[in-house]
Amino acid sequence: MDGTLLVNCALSALGGFLSYRMIKEFIPIFLQRGMHGNDQCKVSNDKVPEPLGVVTAAVYLIVMFLFIPFPFFQWTTSEIDKFPHEKFLAFLSGLISICTAILLGFGDDVLDLRWRHKLMFPTLSSLPVLMVYYVTNRSTSVIVPKYFHFLLGQQIDIGPLYYIYMGMMVVFCTNAINILAGINGLEAGQSVVIAISVAIFNIVQLIRLESQDWYHYLSLYFLLPFIATTVVLFYFNWYPARVFVGDTFCYWSGMTLAVVCILGHFSKTMALFLVPQVFNFLYSIPQLFHLVPCPRHRLPKFDPNTNTVGMSMSVFKSRELKPLGQFCLAVFQTFGLLHRREFERDGEMWTEVNNLTLINLCLKLFGSMHERSLTILLLSIQAFCSCVAFFIRFYMASLVYDVVH
Ligand code: UD1
Ligand code: MG
């Protein structure tokens, strides 16, 4: 194994240990300072310290900063004129984007930011990595599936569209984890499953291909400390949650995934690992864009009598529904993806629909269940999607493309 990777593993282990100690130390401090949220799916409506993601993010940054010299050490002692400035830039730009995501997340936790900030800020934070991509790589070509070669040739250069695509990937990733959230263990759990899947992908590629070494090592350097610190956070966030991860964690986690796939040149493969998040986003669109009324919280509804969680609903006057919203709901209903009830109250027609999240959809399909079972179900779906992603990436892709790395 590469020596630098060994150092990264050792520092990650240290990061895991530090996270454990620091979370324990900071729980009472957060409570004392009034930094907590209410666990909405518990009888007691307990106060849970939040956002503890900021502690693990801080540990992550410490680990990453300590690690900076190691991948570049050999060039500092000799051959300084051959120092790989491009690689160094890539590494530092990734860290800048991650730092800004942590700052945005903490801002959101403290100030409850508006949606426009959540879209604008990540767009700006994507600039460091996109700039480095521009000056070091510049490749904006996409490989065309072999069935379309006769029409488009083997590759097409999509120019600026490529940068727009990568910028959108960053904005999507930073928000994707945060909108698939609200039950104990889900935010940290899904991040662990995705990060481990990507790390396995990187290791497989390192074994298969020597030509792309740097990209996959770079991805592992970012991911292993992330996995080590997040597994510890997951342990504390698991049902019944002793800590909440907060938006700080969600944005940090999303940005880390975005950074590794952009700098590692595997954003399409990353999209395969994010299928549940993509589905949740598409399904959420009518509420995110206010075509259908969207409450402040869309997390499942707790039933204290049975100690289970069930679908949470939005109820609104039928005439308030915009035509486009009406259309989206009709499409979801056709595919059996919607609970909808119309009823009359005080001479007006009202509509009740489930809040449009993957969590509520699972509850519609499988019925109410214990919160822990729901987290296990959603994490199993995530893991299953990772298996399918590997199958598509390593088997199906060669059926569609001539050259698959
Ligand atoms: C996002 C979701 C929102 C969801 C919320 C839950 C969108 C557009 N927004 O909002 O629908 O309700 O995340 O995280 O999809 N909480 C629990 N149990 C948990 C985790 C969180 O009860 O396991 C509650 C706590 O009261 C906690 C709060 O959710 O304080 C955190 O919500 P916050 O992260 O501020 O919500 P948003 O990210 O704005
Ligand atoms: Mg949140």
C-alpha cells in the first residue's frame, strides 16, 4: 500500500478517536449554551444537542491540514523544481470548497438561512474547484454511447455546459443530504454508505488502472478521514439520538462528495451512488418550488400511542393549488407515488397529500413503523442502490460505451 495512504489511514483513525472524545465533551456544552433541537419523533420531545456536525467537521479539518505535507513530501526534499503544483492546487481548492460549505451549514444552523442563500453560496464555493479544473485539465468532452457514434462521433465537446453541469452538481450535493433528513441516524448513515461505496470504487480503480492513480488517491485522501469522523457521529446520532448532526454536517458531507468526484473525474459514477438523493430531489420539486404548499418540516409524523412514525401530510384549500402543482400531483398519483384525499370543510374543498419525500413515500408503501426500522429501511435502500451502481458502472457501461475506464 502507498505510504501516504497509510499516513492518511492513521490520521483518520486519530480523527475518529478525537471525534468520539470531543463529541462527549461538547454535548453538555451545547446544552448549556442552548444549542439544541427537539426530537420530534419521541414521546418526551427531548432536547438534543445540535449541530454536533460542527465538532466532527472541525476534527476533519484538523486531520486534513495535518495531512497536507504528506502527499507532497518527496518533492520538498529533492526535485523541488518538479513540484506538482497542479496537484497541490487541486488539494487546496478542495479544502477551500469544503471549508465554505461548513461555514454555510453552521450559518444555516444558527440563522436558518433562506433558500436563495442555500443555492447561491454553494455556487460560489464551487468556483475554487472549477477554476482549478479549468487551469489544470480543461477537458470538457463527454464520451458518446456507441449507438450514437454515427450521429455525434466518439466524443463531443460541450464546453461551458460542462462547467455549468459541475457547478450544478455542487449545489445539488450540498443540499441533497439535507433534504433527505429528519429521522435519527439518516443524515450520517446515508453519508457513510455513500462515502464507503465511493472509497471501494476508488480502491477497485486503483487496482484495475494505474494510469488514473492520482485521482483515486486524491479521492481517498478526502474520504477516509470523512468516513472515520462520520462513523463516530453516526454512532451518537443512531436511534435514540444523543446528538443531531445539523445542517453543518449535511452541507459538509455533500460538498466533500462533490469535491472528490469533480477532482477525481468521476462525477457520472457519483451520480449513480446518489440515486436515492436524486429521486428524493425530483420527488420534492413541487414542494421545493412551492407549486404545492411546503411546511417548515416534512419529517414523518410521530404516533405516541403506537411509538411508530407514519406519513406526514400537507393540507390546503384545493383552489390554492397551482395548475403546475396539480399536474405534478396527478403524475405522482398515476404512478402510485402519492397519498391524496379530498374532503369538504366549511363549504370549501380541501386536499390532503403526503409531504413529498422519499421517507414519506417509504411509509406510504410499507406502512407506519418504528423510527429505527425506517432508518434501517432507508439505509438498506441506499446500500442496495450502491450495489446496483457498481453493477451498472462495471458491467452495463461497457455495453453502452466503447472505452470504459
Ligand atoms: C430539512 C427538510 C425538512 C426536514 C428537516 C429535518 C426540506 C426542504 N427540508 O429542513 O423537511 O423536516 O430537514 O432535518 O426537505 N429532527 C428530528 N429528528 C432527527 C433530525 C432532525 O426531530 O433525527 C428535527 C429536530 O427538531 C431538529 C430539526 O429537525 O432540530 C433540524 O431541522 P433543520 O436541519 O433545521 O431543517 P432544514 O434543514 O431546514
Ligand atoms: Mg437540516
